[in-house]
Amino acid sequence: MLSHAYDRSLGGRDFDEALFKHFAAKFKEEYKIDVYQNARACLRLRVACEKLKKTLSANPEAPLNIECLMDEKDVRGFIKREEFEHISAPVLVRVKGPLEKALAEAGLTTENVHFVEVVGSGSRVPAIIKIITDFFGKEPRRTMNASECVARGCALQCAILSPTFKVREFQV
């Protein structure tokens, strides 16, 4: 391995939080309810926002419906993927940082990278895939799931360390 980089505080919950704040403000304006005043309402809205985020990964738009969110009021919302990407822009900007850092530490340029494999839940977010595509100038692959990736990496490392197997030299 030549290098690795990450942003420990960047993840799916940041996108959930962006949706939560958006709908909390919207419901305060439309329905005159402040979910911040009720822990149960906050939890229910957070769960709904997490489901909404997953729906938006596969669809261009999605509804949000919560029955009896607070004060016996049913709430409804709707969001398009473009609007979600707009409210998530501060989170999406942070995706490039680890990419740049890993390349710099490895002493590589984007031209030295032959292909990119994306694993994990980030591989399902179209905006993240677009950032990676723009950064590397090539479409990332999504052929392995996260568990399979870890298992293959472990098997490869075992083969490299084993005295009974001969593994050809390559760079990751």
C-alpha cells in the first residue's frame, strides 16, 4: 500500500444531518412545530431522513411522510436529488480532501492511477461518484461490496506473507 487518507468525521450521518436540519426548518415554517423541543420527534425525523437519503441515492426525487410527528400533526415533505446535493454541498466539498492527500503522500498524480474501485455506502451516492469521476478523470468501478473487498484484501495479504505461495509484485 502506497498511502491512505480519510476524514474521520465524514460519513453518511453528515448527509442525514443536512436533511434533518432542512426538514426541521421546513416543518417549523409550514406546520409551526419545532422538532428540537421534542426528543422523540427528533429521533423519528432523523430515522425518516436516513431512509430518504437512501431513496435519493436510487431515485431523482423522494417524498417524506411522518404520521403524528409532534403535537398530533402529520407532516409531509418532498425533495429532489439536486436540492439534496445543494444542501449537502458543505459535506460534499470534504470528499476531495482525502483523495488529494492520498495521492500526495503516495507521490502519484491522477494519470498514474489506472482504475478506481469504490466500496461501501458512498458508492451508492451519485454526487460522490461524480466528484471521484471528476477528480480522477475516469468512472470508478463498483464491482465489489465492502465485505468482499476486506476478505479479498485479507486473503491477498495472507498469500504474500505465506512461505508456500508466490505472489507477483504489484502496487495498490
